[in-house]
Amino acid sequence: MICKNCGYKNITKAIYCEYCASPFSDEERDIAYNKTVYGKISKLETLKGYVTLEAFTSHPVFRIAVLLIILVFGLLLGRPNGKYMTILQSDEYTVSQNSENGEYYILTEKSEIGVGLYLPKKAEGLKLQKTDGETIEYETAFSDGEEIVLQAEEDSYYLIEANYGSSAESIKVYVLLDN
């Protein structure tokens, strides 16, 4: 680094001139350092950080934001069967749902089947009603995880209700013989 006061050539990291003791400013020392090989390598590393996005992705705020986005999407989309109660598929029967009214239709070759039920959250209680549309033929309560046994009958259907405590949901299920 050359002194502006006396013209003496000093080392790059000098804080003041070795000959006249004139101080160097931080800006002068930075300019001198940037002209060295080490300064040029440092500039290339900074440029590489921007090109590879490392300057952004290594920032703690960016990392926290990415983790929050993953957490939110995981909570919203991470349920394998959605956010509503549904009948699970099985080898013993075929399930289809009417998208207009939400009714489920189970086709089976057996007169009685055990049905798997997906619940999006822990239910305090489950209730099963068999009805012909006008009168309730029978009603029973069962616990989460307990197998639900349904009989194939063309003139009746089942209402399965899940009580979650603060909310409840129900589905209408028809079980039909597949001839």
C-alpha cells in the first residue's frame, strides 16, 4: 500500500505509514487488500455464494422459513386419506363415493363384511345406525380401531358417526351384493 502523504510503499495490512506515520483509513486498507490475490479469491467466493444461492440458503431466517413451510404443508396435506372420515379400500369389497351427496357404496360378494374406517383425528366415540330410511333397525356404539361389521342389504343403509368432542361427522354407507 502506497502512502498518499509521502509515497512510501508499505505492507498491505499496515495501519499507518512506516516512513511518515500517517494513518491509513479502513477504506484504503480494503482497496489495497482487494488488489491482492487473497482479496480476489475472497470476491470470487462471495460471488459463488450468490450464484449457488448459498448466501441466501445458509441464512438462519431462510432455514426457519423453509422448516415452517414444510411443517404447514405436512399438517395440511400429510394425512394419507384426507381430512374427512372415509371407508378404507379392501380386497373383500370395492368402495365408491358419490361426489355430489357424499354417500358411500360398498360392493361385495359376501353377505357380511368387516369394514375399515379412516378417521382424521382421535374420536371420543363412534356410533353405527342401520336404517331403512324411515325407521332405525338398530344402533350400536363402538370404539376407534374396533372392526365394523356391515351386512349387504339393498333396502337399508348405515350411518356411521364419529364424535370428536368439539365436533362430529357422519357418513352414509350402502352395502350391496356384487352379483
